Amino acid sequence: MDELERRVLELLASACGDPRAAREPDLDLYGEALLDSFAWVQLLEALEDAFGLELWPTRVKPENTATPARLVALVRGMLGEGR
């Protein structure tokens, strides 16, 4: 796990209030009711602050944040670090 992934997962776990979000890359965040609309907006704001991104809630598709792995991929892509 690199620093970017570690930081994204830390912010996610904080927004969700559940440490599983940082440990289980394929965890269904919506299916497990860990990421509701309030937590989702809170997460986007935290990612903006941490990485200097502009994440408009109307432009980020929820399916791109449905699992921790998808969220990390979204941030990597936005930062131009596609892997």
C-alpha cells in the first residue's frame, strides 16, 4: 500500500466511522450502509482538502465510490497516477 492509498483509506474510514473501510478493498460501502449522503459529501470535502482536488458531488458518480478500491482508483485517476 502506497502513501496515496493509505491516506485515501484513512479519510474514508473516518467519514464512514468504520475501520473496515480501510481494510477491505471490495467492501460494498453502500450495501453495508457505511457511506450515506452526508458521509459521502464529508468524504469528498476531505479528499479535496487532502489532495487539492475539485470533487463536485454532482460530477462524481456514486458507483465510483462504491468500494474502497474504486475510490482509490478515482483519486489516482484525478491526480494522473493511473495504475
